[in-house]
Amino acid sequence: MSIIEGNVRTTKRRDMHFATVPPLISLSSLFSSFFIILMSIALLTGCDDEGGAEQNQQGIFSIVDNGYSMVLNGDINTDSLEDFNSLYAKYPLVNRLLFRYSEGSLDDEANVALMKRIYSLNIHTHVLDNGLIASGAVDLFLAGRVRSIGTNVKVGVHAWSDGSISAQLLPPDDPRHDLYIQSYESIGFSKSDRNII
């Protein structure tokens, strides 16, 4: 025997009563609503007054640690100094540059300018755990006023080359070394330090 009262259907069988209540919302609708709420929260928390999470990234640089650290992830290029300066203008409390992965520089002059900028701002440099720096990225890392590395870090160095000749084939006083020697002097090294580097 079945009795229907409102939306509840009660069935009586022998000495047991079973109540079947129709769902107010389907399971798929529930998951869809939950997903929409989660996405809305994620979007709202990722945005700032300026229009979004993309404001925290510029080129190979991104902001972390509530604006106190900048992460470098990628190769230094012609736009890197401008990208750094643009992001630094928005986050002037940055005091650490964290290296995640960089195989070096695609533009030596831009890298030297960025080295000078990092040094002039008294920024500390750090290679993150499992990070990699090589070539021009090592030069940029050395521009940090305080330098540190995490665990399982890879560092790659080599003699400079302009594509036609390598530094190791030139005498030490050759003027073609000057860009690199002067770049190290501009970040606090002296000519007497060249045997250490």
C-alpha cells in the first residue's frame, strides 16, 4: 500500500515503512553549482584592482611572497630589463630575485643592463630548489648583493663567445673581453677577482 503526502511517498510492507523523498536538486546539478562557486572564488581571489592575475607577471618575471620576491623563469632577452622595471614599479618592495630555470641570455647587452639594475637595487638572488641557471643567468645571479642556492641546483658556466670566436682563444688583455670584465666590475667585482670567478 502506498500513501502520497506532498512530495513524500510512503510505502508500507508488512511491519516496515519506507519513505522516498524526491531529490530537491540532481547530483549533477549539485556538482555543477559547486564547480561554478569554486571557479568564481578562484577568479575573485586571483584578481586585484588593476584587472587580474596577469598584473603579477611580466615577460619571464612573476611576483610571489606578497610582493617581496620576483621569480625569473626563462631566458633573459631584449625585453627583460623593461619587463623587470615595469613589474618592479608595481611592486617596489621586491628584495629577492628567485631563479627557477634559465639557460642564459639571448642578449648580452640587455643582460648587463639588468645585472646593473639588480645590483643597484640591493636585491638578493637565490636559485630555487631543483633550479637551473646557466651562461648569462649565472652572470645575473652574481649581481645579487647576497647570493644563495637551494638544494639539487644546476649551474652551468662557459667561456663567452660572440659566435665567431671564444674567449679562451684570446689573450687576457684583448679588448673583446671588456664588456664582460666591465659588467662584473659594475656589480662589485674587481679585476683581481677574475681568478675566483
